[in-house]
Amino acid sequence: AVADDSGQTEGFSQCVTHCSFPQWWHQAFYNFFTFSCLFIIPLLIMLICNAKIIFTLTRVLHQDPH
């Protein structure tokens, strides 16, 4: 992007949601859904899987004391 004499940049675009949703709760739901899919659900999956791995390892190690 190149700035002109007024300091404005040509060809600048930004991904925003101004006036993209008809109601405020649509955007709130979209934000919550996106946050859940990108952060909360993967975090829960990783926590559950790691907890199962640790539980299995400790159980196996207590059964076979080699």
C-alpha cells in the first residue's frame, strides 16, 4: 500500500463486520460460536485426551512395576 499526500493509503482494506448483522445478538452469537469453535472446543478436546493419557499411563505403571 502506498500513502498519498494526505496520508491515506491506497488499496488498504480491512475485514470488519460493521453493519453486517441485522441484530446485535446475531453478531454476539457469531462471535461466541467462532470463539467456541476456534478455542474452547479444541481446548476441551486436548484437556480430555491428555487427562486420559495421563490416567492410562499412571494405571499401567502401577500395575507393572518394572
